[in-house]
Amino acid sequence: MADYEIPQELRYSIEDEWVRHDEDRFVIGVTDFAQQQLGDIVFVELPKLGARLVRGDPFGVIESVKAVSDLFAPVSGTVVELNEQLEDAPEMVNADCFGEGWILALEAADDSGFEELLDANAYQAHVQEREE
Amino acid sequence: MSLRRTPLYDAHVALGGRMVEFAGFDMPVQYGSILEEHAAVRERVGLFDVSHMGQIHLSGPKAVEAAERLVSCPVASLRVGRVRYGLLCNEEGGVVDDVTVYRVADDALFLCVNAANIEKDYRWLVRHAPAEAGVRNRSDETGLLALQGPASGDVLAAVGAGAAAELKRFAFASLEVAGVAALVSRTGYTGSAGFEIYAEAGDCAAVFSALLDKGEALGLRPAGLGARDTLRLEAALPLYGHELDDTTSPLEAGLGRFVKREAGGFIGAEAIERRAAAPAVRQLAGFELEGRGVARAGYPILESADEGAREVGTVTSGAPSPTLGKSIGLGYVPPALAELGGSLTISIRGRGVQARVVATPFVVAGR
């Protein structure tokens, strides 16, 4: 099996996004497994600032050389910051998916959606299931 | 239905290839990065398994006559040891398949055909060739590797087939490659210099591994179907099922130079001329995207960027061009919109993105 980084301190959605709880907001990106599966990322289509995302609904698109994939909101909330760097450098998602390649930040009314996300161990199992 | 495998399936898996379905075969789309595999071919050399492609042989005193009637390019004038690109057309002037014709001997030739069309082509050839033309489908017994890129001749020299360097473009010869009897042809589907190597299916793994081994020092990388597609698109080479199908005229696709229009005499010739005499309905155009995004196959081409603009065409292929660093594509549009420098609007998930009609090939690599 290939090697995937799955940081312990993050939470994960089954659609392969990671979420970090930063005080009053949630920072979102795609996982190492997802970026490896996608391959060379050439385009990220982001929502607008202030957009309302609903957990489980598509909010944007990530494109590799070969494929177009939807991004699904891992939690509900309002977009308060976008990683505008991705417009000119979408390959940051490949290079540093948990750092410089983050996608956006949300503000949520409560933590309930976050609490229901997978922890690192559960996400690891979710990845392994699909690898086999 | 289970997927078919080429003789190199195990080698692909061992190399970490990501396997996907293509034309009923389980094929590597990439081993690592498509962009790096693409660059390896343009700058050094890449090695592709294209054993999924088919080879249909015609032999006997009627073989050449039969092929002349079946393909759009001249066959009788094709010298032994030479290859021509042509089209198998139907009676309506549509394209059954696009093929390369190899003149093996005075009375023997074979067609290299698309994997998705092997059965269709074979039935078409059997139906339209006289019994004396001995049609045989040797696709399963034949393996095919494509060694593409400026250093491809050096790699062949390193496995004892240096004589390949003497081949002219679209010429082939029987050579030993890594000690295996093979047919080496100076052809390809990438727009870069290169060779295609036909060998018996059972010998293919040995040739593949020798090329990988000796090629490593020359910068060789195994390359998958992902890079093959971006390379052929930069070269504006058509892909059956995208730019060509049973209803497309070769002239609409810009392939008139592969059609013996004066001589005629092949199936579909009259229909092609009839369609050529009528006002053209559509023309294949190459475009570069001016806005952001990727224009994918199937996306609508709109008359303008205005709301409610009429759909006037369809993208047939599109991808980011790794060489140019911008999005390129091919699509059918009304001839008036296919003029060089003209403006098109591509609908990308409902968003109108501007594109400009440009000359093809998009990229001219050294051949």
C-alpha cells in the first residue's frame, strides 16, 4: 500500500477533506490520499467569500490533468477566507496539502458537524478499505 | 465483463501504475505524475505499452487491391517497409476507424487499429475484402511498445537496435531489440520523434524491461495513457471516439491530406465528395482557453458569452497543455467560427469562458 500522511490532530470527511478547528473557525483542505489519487492538480474552483456551505453538498471543483472532481463541504458554515494563492498555483495542493495548499476557512454556528467527522484512525481505516 | 490485460499488466502493477479501464483493457493511466511523464517524452524519452491496439493482416494476391478499396490513403504506391496513415470509411463517408497501413511485402500488409475498434474493423474488413485477401486478426498475439522522445534512438542503440536510427519517418524494418525479433517503425502518436516496436506478445515483457533498464541512464520514464493523451492533443492528432466517429467526414476533421480525393475508388469516396460539394456544416478547430479552467470533452461551445447564447458546437478533446502552460482543446464548430484568431465561448459547468481559435498542431516538437 502506498504511504499517506494522516495528521493525528485533524478531523476528516469520508469525501477526503481534512478540517482543522482554529478557535472560531474551521480550515478545510484535501487529504494527502486525495491529492495523490488526483495526481497533478491544475485548477481549483472556489466559492465566493460569504457563501453558505452545507455539509455534504458540493462547493467547488478540483481538476487534475485527467479528471474533474467535486469538493464536498465537510461541515456547514459561511466562507470567511479563501486561499487565493490556489488561483495561480493550484499545484500547492500537491506540494503541501495540509499547509500552503489549504482551500478555505469557514465560520460555523456550532461544533456539531465537526464532532461527527472521522478522527485520524477512522480515516486511516476508510482509506485502507478503498485501497484493498 | 472482466477487463482484458496486455502482456505487460504485471510489469505495470510492479511499477506502481494506476490501472484504469480503457477500451475494455486494464491500462496504466500514469505511474507517477502525468506532467513529468509528458515532459520526459518532450525532453528525453518515454516508454508506453500500447499492446491494446489491434493488428489486422491482409495477405495474398488480392491483399493490396482490397486495402486500396478499404482505406482512404493510397496503398498500391506504398513501398515495402513504409507506413501510411489513413481512414477506413463507411458508405456514408463517416469514419469506421483511423489506422496506419504497413506494407510488409508485395502481397502482405497490416493495419494497426484502435483498441476500441478491433472487432468492428475486423468484421468490416472481412465483409468488404474478397476471400482471397486473407484477413487475419493478430491483435492478441502481437504486443506493441511506443518509445517516444528525442533520446528514443539512443535507447534503441543501447539494446542493440541502433540501426533504427537510419529509418526515415514512416518507415519500418525487422530488427532485433534486446535479442528479440521485432518490427521497429519510425512512427508515433506524441508529436515527438520516436519509434513503435511490434513483437510477439510473449516477448514483450522482455523488451519492455530491457528498454526500462538500459533507458534509465538516458532519462527514460514509463509513461501512461494520461501523458499519451496530452501529448497527442498538443500535436492535434485525432482520437477515435472524440474527433472521429462513424458520422464524421475526414474533411470536417481536417484530414483531407490523408484522403485520395482525385483517385477515389475506396468505400466512402463518393459520399465524402458529395458532402464536400455541399456547404460545410462543421469544422474541427483548435483553441486556446483565455480564461481559467479546463475545457473537457463534451462541454458545449456557445455562440457568444451572452446569457442564453446558442450552443453552436462541442469540445471533442481538451486538457491543460503541459508544454504551453495553458488549456487547449479541439472542437467542432460552424466553419465561420473555425477561422484562425476567431473567438469562441466554452461553457464550463455553466460558466462562459473565452477561447481563441489557433493554428494546430499546438506544439511542434522536433521529429
